[in-house]
Amino acid sequence: QLQLVESGGDLVQPGESLRLSCVASGSLRWINMGWYREAPGKRRELVAALGADGRTDDGDAVKGRFTISKDNSKNTLYLHMNSLKPEDPAVYYCNTALGLWPWGQGTQVTVPA
């Protein structure tokens, strides 16, 4: 069964940056992938998507600040997060762009107000 392992979350100050990683147990080369986040009391939301053709789609809340990318040779998806804000804290997950695979444990991002 395919597994996704997220890492890179941390406690950072507003304005700082983080890079999240998601290692998959299988190839991501032909898969449309996405990064999601779930904040306390809120629904899990898709924040950035990366098509197998390289096209990206970012949510309005992160547009211009977050960048999604991947390294097919490492089966790894990344989320480069810049200018972090106090409204960005959540557990961040990766999955297909439709959320079809088993969810990993996620990685916690904390940005104090």
C-alpha cells in the first residue's frame, strides 16, 4: 500500500520560511499531487496543487507565498513556504490532488501571532 510521509514542520516566527517534504513509497511522476492543511476547528483544505504536466495551482490564501514542487527521482513533493503568517498554522499533508491515497501523519506548522 502506498505510503506518504510528511516532514519539515516547525515553529517559526511571522515572516520566516519553511520547506515541507513529502516522501512517497511509489512514483509521483504521473500523478497530480497537492498539499493540504487542516487547522483546529476547520476542514482540511487544498492549498497548492501540482499537475503531472508541471502546472501549478495555488489557493488564494497562499498565492505568491507558497510554491509546490517535486523531485521525481526522489519520489518527493515539496512545499516552499515564505512569508509565513499567523493564519498559516495547521497540520500539513500531501496527497493526490483529489485526496485519493491513504493520508500520512502530517507535519505541524506553528506561527505564533
